[in-house]
Amino acid sequence: MMRTIFLLLLLTGVAVPATAQRPAGYPRSYDALIAEARVERVVDAYGNADTAAMAPTIAAFRRAFPGVRVNYVELESRDLYRRAVSETRARRPSADLVWSSAMDLQAKLINDGFAQAYQSPEKPALPQAAVWKNMGYGVTAEPVGFVYNRRLIPPAAVPRTHEAFERLLRDRRGPLTGRVATYDPTRSNVGYLYLTEDYGTTRDTRGLLQAIAATRPLLSRTTGPMLDAVASGRAAIAYNVVGPYALARARRDARIGVVFPRDYTIVASRVAFIARDAT
């Protein structure tokens, strides 16, 4: 299990010595766990983060454990959930670490007994809400925002609140018809989760979604196609986009702008846990 624990540490941003020594301040019992890690050869991780985005974390793990290979399998959140459940129930080889932004599905996996407890020495430094039952660790804080095409949405028209987003859609319904993008909540668990948070925050969400629906929006299962559509101009604006992906794209593509609404901003977390049968 030690190889899995250290991958979890790297996800939370803890510095792991390149020689795989016990981190400063950790109990002496970790020496034995590190010795076990040296004889293990591979750690299997399931996640819904882009493989390219995971590359720096995997590289850091390889520097800490040169003899241990990381087998990272990128899956859609629902596919990840189904695979973790089916493999565990069938007693087939499965992931050591399960990591997903679908917080509701991660919580269900934990509550249904698919995770094992791990009380990290880093726990006191984490926000209380970032740790669930000493099993689930929220290792990111990802704001959700609006993404727009800078040429098609002039600065004065960029919505800064959800109310302004709805007003933009109603005032410019004709030009924006077929040019608004968002997640398809029937296919994207993350998209469904964000809408659930919207509804839980304000009753005005119904009016906003009616305005989006009136534009016959472009619906996407994942973030990449929405960003591509906005960049190319096929979409003028996108709603409820994962912030880190949007910001990373905007840094290298001047056609894209990103706004985090001022009235409220959903902040999601990618939740990681050690699988119940990980050894």
C-alpha cells in the first residue's frame, strides 16, 4: 500500500524526498512502509483528469520511486465508478488509487465500502471539509466559470454574474442560438453535479437554464470540445466550465477569456481514496 500512499501524498502537494525517505515529521513506522514500497513494482490509479495534466505528478512519483511504475488509466467519471465497483465485486485486479472530480460518486464509493481508511499525517494541515471519514481526500479546489470567445463577446458584454449571463442570453438570443456550450447533464456526471450545486444555491437557476435551452446549446460530455468550440468561434460562450482546464487553455490561446462569477462560484474538488483491496 505504501506506493499508493505516496502517490496520494504527491496529489496533495507534499514534498516526497527523491530517495524515498520518510518525510520530515512522519512517524517512524513509515520506514517499514517505505521498505515495502521498494519491493513493489507498479501502482494502478484510475482518474478522470486528463493524462497530460497528470504527467507532472506521475513524473514526481517516478523520481521518488524509480523502480515503481504508475499505470494511470483515464476514464469518464461514470465509467470509473462502474469499473471500480464491478472489478471489486468480481474480485478482479483493480485500481490502488481512485481519483475523480465526481465528488458525489466518490462519496458513494466510500460509503458503500470500496475505500480503506488512511489517517494521513498531513490531515491537520488540510481544511476539515477536505477529508471524509479518513478515506476520501479532497486534493484540489477547482472553481467553475464561464468561458467566452473574446472576438464574439466584447468586454462590455462579458457576464460577471449568473444573472448577467441569463440577461445576455435573453437579449442576444438570435445571435447566440446554437452558439452556447455546456455539459450534457445526461452524459456528464460532473455537469450534472454542477447543476445540482446551482439549484442548491439559488432558485433563479431555473430561469437561467431556460434561457440556455432557448439557444439550442451545444452539449458536451467533456471539457475539451467546449473549449475547442469557443476558441474556434463555433460557440461564443460556455457555461459551468472546469476552471483549471479553461485557464490553462486561455494561457496559450488568446481567443479565450475566462470569468469566475461574482455572485457565487462553485468550487469542486477531486477526491482521492485508496481502494479497499489495495495492498
